[in-house]
Amino acid sequence: MIKLNRARIILLSLFVSTLVLLVPAAVSHNVRLAAADLFEPITSTAGHLFGGVRARLTSFGRGSKLEQDLKAERQRRMELETLLAEKVEEIARLRRARTESTELRRTLERVKWRRGLPLSANVIRRPGKWESHELIIDRGRRSGVESGAPVLVGEAVLGVVAKAGEDTARVLVLGHPEVAVPARITQNRLQGLVESSGRKIKLNYVVRDRDRPVRKGYTVVTSGLGKVFPPGCLLGQIGPGVAPAEGNPFYDITVELPQNTGNPEVVWVLTKLPMFGKPAVGGGKKKSP
């Protein structure tokens, strides 16, 4: 019913507007004013109605464009975040590479002045039980191995060549009664001698010093004395129970050897050490002809 009344009012307003247009100009002025006053509520309502629809249509168009712009900005932001993550990962990779390069350069410098020419060798036989602290390697005099040459496993000391044959050599490892290595503690620079003591490896002859205590976990390396092992080669760490030896001024220190020295398959034999090589033969004055 409401819709029908509105339709009738609109038709009536259109009819009246047509009559106003047909009235002569001299008379129609007053009629037009009266008609305008009469139908002002209808025309204003229609204007508001169509104006609201037009505004909504315009805002709808603007809203869709804003949504598209917002979506494009989000896409660009995601791309920038992805690029930033890639750059951060690249920076981290470059930092790791720089750190590895620095460590490698330091290692090469140590090898250059300390190691001479390391020669790899395979462990081919262990005479008797492993507790005998001996093994045979597949390198001998033909490869430049000589008696007394140091033998390492990585950075750690394994032992020393006792006898070199043509193509094999016998190695005495730490723990053998005939092997004693001059050593020092890196944290306090106290020196002593690493050697076998029954079933344990001891660091003997370390003088007690109140200003330089000895604690568990300190690192023990070769000191370079004796001109057999270069300085700085790893021997192990100080074990628990550090105490002054009873009745003498020295510590009673047990050394724990690195795990990789327990059952090696490949070792390094140090040959042609620049600081610890044999003196040149024939150093006297030459006879004049």
C-alpha cells in the first residue's frame, strides 16, 4: 500500500508539472511558485535519495581503487621483506666466510713456521695388544720418514717414530715407557714433562706456584724443548684431582689425552721441520786446492 501511494504521488507530481508547463508565461509564474511549494517535500526527498545513491556509487568506485592500491603496496612490502631476508642471509654467509678465512689463515701461518712438511700415513698393524702403545704405519725412509720424527693425529700428539724401515715405520705412542714429551700449561705457562706413570699419563715436574695455580681443564701443549716436537702441539687437558705431590715441591697432575688419539686410522708424520731438523753435514772449512 505504501509503495502504491508513493507511485500515485509521483504520477500526480508529474501531471501537475506538465500542466504548469502548458500554462502561459504571464500566468504560470505564480502557479509555478505554488506548485514548487506544494511538491517541495517530494522533490527534496527524491534529490536526497538519488544523491545518496550517486554518492554510494562514487565511494564504491573509490573504495575498490583504494583496495587495489593497498593490495599493491602489500605485495611490494612482501617483496621488500623477502629481499631483506635474502640480504641478511647473504651478510651472515659473508661473515661466516670471513671468520673461516681468518681461522684458515691463522692455521696456515702456524703450519708454515711450525709443521714443516706433514706426511700422511695409514696405520696398518698393531703389534700385540693396543696396551703395548705401539703401531706400524705404511711410510718409511722412501717417503722421508726418519727415526725420532713426531707423529700427530690432527693437532694432537700421538707419539714418535722409534724405527723407520724402507716402507714402514714403528711408532711409540704416548703412554709407552720410552716416550716423554716436554710440555707446558697454556693458561699459566708452567712447564713439565708428560710421560707414562703406570696406566696413567702424568705431567711431572711442575713446580708449585701460589701465583700460578693449576686447575682441571687447563690445556697442555708441547713446549718445544728437546727439539723433537714443535711448540704448541696439543697433548691433552689436565684431569681432576690436582694436588701437590707428597714430600716434594711438585704437583701431582694427570693428563687426559684427546679422544682422537685413542684408535687412529690415519696419522701425520712431521718431516723436514725448519726449526728442528738435523744439523747439516760437512759444516767445516773447505780445504784449499
